[in-house]
Amino acid sequence: MQSIKEKIKGKNVLVIGGTGSWGSELVHQLVTEYDPTEIRVFSRGEHKQVEMRHQYMNNPKLKFIVGDIRDAEAVDIAMTGVDIVFNLAALKHVPVCEENVWEAIQTNVYGVHNIVNSAIKHAVNIVVQVSTDKAVDPLNLYGFTKGCAEKLITSANYSPAKPLNTNFVCVRAGNVLSTTGSVIPLFKYLIKKHNKITITDKNMSRYIMRLKQAIELVLKATTESLGGEVFVMKMPGIKIVDLASVMVETLGDKNTQIEYIGIRPGEKMYEVLVSRNESPRTVQDEEYYYIILPSLPDKRLEEHYKTYKKIDFEEYNSKNTNQIDKESILKLLTEDGWLDREKEDPFSSILSPFA
């Protein structure tokens, strides 16, 4: 099996959604730790692309393309001559998707359809779709659209038009620290501006992981996948009320309040990364992933994963995963600088999918 560096060295890589939180970290790791020939950053954000150009001092390995995955022609042009594709583009805020249904479907479903068609046309080596826990037993439109995107990606491996060496894989993850929409900058903002935090329910839990770690696991799955799998990151869980308490204790004062406002439309009390329906066909490696095999028979995958250990639980969720205690939360936030009162938080980050 090739190492990640061997897989990427000398290749042309397309990062769709490359100016977002996940995309920016992926580009950073590709630039600093790997040696691709070219990294194409494809996104709608002209301003963010200009900022990234300056950040990398016009690095000749980086090529910036303004475009939207809903535009099949733009996707097709961007993918010409590409070896590896990462798709991190999506409309992801639950309330926004609920209020803008067709926009969410066009981006999260039709956009992925365009990527699949173009990848087949150009015989791309591998397409990696980054997915979410909300695609599992979806309760909201965002989850439904991401679930559809997963099906589009995994089923593409069985298309009669697919070139022999073209493979499609999904990597499913939960919430990641400090990304756009993260609850942490929201809580910090609420303490600073209103001296209170609003929480939907005291029993709510979520997965959590550092962004750098999550991108490392996306890259690792790129190397280890055969095509057709859904790689599920093994992630610790966190009680939102514990996170809020730590931030109130460190950033607030004796008058800072925690207000419970009730669960919002489309929200879940806890998130699931492997469902009861998926667990019978799920195996695991020693440390990093649960691997969901496709529901369609695939002798190639069955042979490859026959020595892997099958999971022995019905469901993998943010309640039964390893939990981060308040002491560990404090350490995590301190190390990432979120308890620095002077650190400025982008206003665009205060909209949270679960707070």
C-alpha cells in the first residue's frame, strides 16, 4: 500500500470548497507536508481566494478557480487533468438549509452529481467526499442532502461508465473545533456581548475533534480506500452543557448565565456516525476508523476487509463514544487559544448548527 505522500506526490489535486475551514486546512497540509504538482482551489469565494493567494505568497503550486459546483461546465473545466479530488463544498447550516430548500439541494446533491460525472469523464484516480454525522438517520434537510451525496458517491463505483482505475469514497465526520459554524466562537461571542450562553437542551451531546486531526484522517482514508466505502472517523464526544460551563467559568463572571431555549427544528439530541442499519456491514481498524461497506455485493471489498474486526454494537453515537470531561475541555480550549479574551472571532462563525 502506498503512503499518503507517495499517493499525492507529483499529482494534480483539486480541492472543491478550498477556501472554507476544512478546505483551507487541507490546502495548508498539502502545501506544507506533501509534494503535489498542482493544487487547484475551486470555490465561490473571490475574496477568500485573494486572501489565500496573499497567505501563500502566490505559491506557483496553487491555482485558484472561482466557480460553483452547481455549474457542471465549471466543474468539468476545473477537473481537466486532475488526479485526486476532495469535495468539501456544501451548504451546511441546518436553519439555512431548512429555509432555502432548493438552494441546499442544488449545492449538496446536484453539485455532487456534477462532480461524479466529471470525474468519470476525466478518469480521475480518486474522489473523496467529506460527509457528516447528520447524513445518518437524517432529521433535517441538510442531513438528507448529505445522505444523498453519500449514495451518489458510493454508487458511482458501480457505474458501467466508470474507468477501471477511478474510485469514489466517503469520509464521515462529526463536529470539528473552530470551523465556520462552530459552537465555540458562538459561545465566546455570546459571553462577550450578552454575558450569557443559550443552550437548546442540557442533555445534548456532539462529537468533537481538532480540524488538523480531521484533515489528517481524510488524507489517510484517501490512501487506504479501495472505493465504495464510507470511512467513519472515531471521534470523542462532548456534552454541550460541559463545554458551556467551562467557557462561562473562564470567560464569564458571577453574573454570566446559561439559558436553556429548547431544541430547534431539525436538531437532534445526539449525533450518530454509524446507524443500526449500517452496523451489520461495518468493520473497524485498530485506531482510526469504522468502515461501512456498501449494501450492494462487492467481492473485492469483502475479500479485502474479511480480516477486519466487525463492530459489536448496534449504533455509534455521541453518547456512547469516549467522552471528554471538563478538565480535558479546558485543556483543549486553552491549547487552541479560545480562552484568550483578546482573540478576535469572525462574526461569520457565530451561527452554530447545534447551540
